[in-house]
Amino acid sequence: MKKFKPGVRNWAFIYFCILALSIGLSACNSNGSAVKVKPNRNEWGSVLEMNATLSAPNKADLVGQILFDTDTLKLGNVPARSYITKEVGFSIAGEGPVVILSCQSSCGCTAPKCPKLIYHPGDKGSFPVKFRSTNQAPGPFEKVVKVKILGTPNKKQIVVTGVVLPEEKTE
């Protein structure tokens, strides 16, 4: 008998099971549409990502749209060897729900933390984007955060800009 060993894969599987259950319980809206979530598994059976599809009588009538407060997140001057976190606000428009599927950054120094939830028209939300200036060269920077959603359009991006200040030398 195989022993259960807590690890990243097991916790990811449990997280995605809870996510799928919560989406399944709250997915139907008054128009009869439903968001179906199906796990994408690798050859060993581990969940790699969740794929969601919208089933509705007429999908064109039930498309939601995510609108970010800004397309450029300006961090300003960032001291060397520091962390800075800013919130990205958004709202949902359109006729149907929007599901945030994933967030990815163009660099390991930028870490978005998107809530993978279902949002309905009129809902507002936000998520943090953390920038780490350690090991970054002094000067201006530009990073991209890509947000994959189930809605229109299916991908959006936010540009993170700022200037890493040179490290102060102590004598």
C-alpha cells in the first residue's frame, strides 16, 4: 500500500478539488448558464491546471468582460534590495460571469497573486502584485503580468514599471 506523503502535488490536487467543488456549487446564474471546470492532468494523474468552459443557451449573450483600473502599474522609485506591493483593481462588465484562470509574470522578480474565483457583472475586486528589487540592476524596468480569464477578451496584460535605485554605499 502506498503511503500518503504531504507534498506540493497533493496540496495542489486538494486545492483544485475544493476550487472545482466551489465553482460547481456556485456556477449557475439566472440565465441558465453554467461554468464547468475540468482538471488538466499530466501522465501521472497530477492536476496541472484547471480548464473552464462556459455552457449557456446562447454563449454570445452571456459574455463577461474584465476592466482593470489601469493597464500600467507604476511603482515609482524602488530602493535596492527591497519589496514593494501594489493592488490592481478591476471590475466586471457585460452580461455573463468572468473566471480568472491564472496570472503569470514575465520575470521571477514580479509575483501576482490572482484570486481564482467567479465574478459576476457589477462585481469589483483586486489582487496584489509584489515586486522584488533584489538582484535587479539599477535603472528603469518594465515587467508584464498576463491574466488569463474565461470571458472577453480571454487574455489581458498589465505592465509594471518603475526605477530601481542604486544601492547606497556605507563607508
